[in-house]
Amino acid sequence: MKMRPLPIYPLIMAAARGALALVLAACLWAAPCRASDLCERACLQGMVDRYLSAMSAHDPNQLPLSHNVRFTENGQELRLGEGLWGTASAPGKYQLYVADTDAQQIGFFGTVFEGDNPVLLALRLKIDYGLISEIETLVARGGSGNLPAPGKSVEERGAPRAQFLRTVPERKRMSRAELVRIADSYFTGLGGNTGHNTAPFARTCNRWENGIQTTNNPTLRPGSAYNVVALDCEQQQKSGFYSFVTEIRNRRYPIVDRERGLALAFAFFEHAGRLKEIHLTDGRTVPAPFRSPLTFQIAELFQIDDGKIDQIEAVLNTVPYGMRSAVWDTR
């Protein structure tokens, strides 16, 4: 007997309904999201909040995870549940979100407690069909010299600077490419700094690194041979002081928040340690600060207003010289 072929349309519709059900179920794990699979700002921020809650509970099973999720802490690939996941006790009060609805990624600078001690966390999550597929973290713990621990400084500040939270009118929003170009010009002007190729800065520009203001801050390094942190953002790059930065490599810009004029970068600052003296653009010569090989791993957030860098915030760690990220670096 000749078999009749099965109608194909009902099969296609059944498969489509099944896929949609999976997407909607994943959305329910986070904040409200659209049936088009895309997380909006509230949904992306909800993913971060859920991540911090699950980490504080030491339970990755609370998260909507992709089957092939990858996780790094301070450049090293770990099993999810290791590292800060084993020691975190509660989220802190400092919370700065960077939402990229086009790339379906969310960045976060904030504090997390390990017992009674706050640590500083930079976090990146990538969302695919309502599931977390990439987790990149930098955790900054100890201070150095007379500087306080990063988490303590940031937790005491309590809240991000207002410029990071404002909404840019739609007619004034810059393109993704332009925001990345301006952010990258900061690194270009800083690496091998000559003072002649500087980024565009607003007059109000300030930079904070690991909770410490490192521009317009004459009290930070009193008595130093050259107090570069007393200068503003533009003056620092024009000074030529940062010629000791050999290279800023493996720059990535995975998260761009056009609505708030933000670009979040990840990079490595390389210092070969060979430079003994720095010849400033004003004719003076001062000692170079690093006399041995040194690398910083950094997450740096740029707030850009009317084509100029207005505010900068960074989380950084000292890592082995020449280190690269175990997963995310592509060059």
C-alpha cells in the first residue's frame, strides 16, 4: 500500500511553537524580555542581579546558562562556581550597569562582599536566546602602599557619578563605531605617550582607577618628582609622561551603550620596564616609575559626551608579564 506523506506545515508549526516556548521559559528566569528573543535594558540588568544573587548563594544552578557557557576570572578560565563564587557573601551597594541591547551584552562595575570585606568586580555577560553564554570577570582585592583596598573605596562612594547614569537624547546619540573610535583614541594617545596624539577630552573629564581619583588630585602623590595625577585628562596625555607604557594590547570593545554614551573596553597595559627616564614635553626629565616588566589587566569604561571623553572608570589588576586572557583575546 502506498504511504501518504505527512503534511509538512503542521510539523514546522509544532517545531516553531516548541522553540518559542523554550525562549519564553528562559526569559522568565531573568527580567521581562520580548518574544523576539532580545533582552532589553531591564532584562539585561536583571541578568546581572540574578548573577550576583546566585554567586552570593554559591549556586550556579540558579542561572539560565547555555550548555556551552564559558567563565573567566582575572583572565583565567575556571569552572563556574570557583573563584569569587566560593567566597562571595553578598552584593555591595555600588552598582554601575552598561547595557548593549544590540550586542545582547551587559557590563557591570560594582562591589561584592567577601565576609566583611568588599571587593571590586568588573563583569561582562553575553546573552544568547535568553541564556548566559559568556561570563568575564575581573576582581580587584588588595590595595598597594598607602592606597585603600579598591572595594572599600568604591563601596564608600556608594553610587556612580551622575554622568554614567544620564540618558542621551536620541538625536544626539553617537553611532557604535564613533563611540569605539573615541574610546580607542584614549589608548592610542596613552601607549608610548609622546604628547602629540591625544584623545578628545571634555574639560570636566576625571578618571577613577580601582576607586582612586587619578586626575585632578594633587593630594594623591605629594612630594613626588612629577605629580602627574594633579593634572587633568588632557594635560596628562599632552605631558608625554606615559611614554613608559610600552603597549596597550588586545583591546576589545564588546559593550557599547549608545543610550548613555558609554563604551566598555578590555585590554592589557604592557610595561617593558626598560625606560629609565622620561622626557616630558615641557623639557623636563623625570625618573620612569616602573623599572621591571609589568602588565596590568584592565576593564575601562568611557563616558563620552558630544564627541569628547568626559568620565573614565577602571578596574585593574597586576598580572604576569605578557599574560593574555585565556578565552577572550582574539589577536
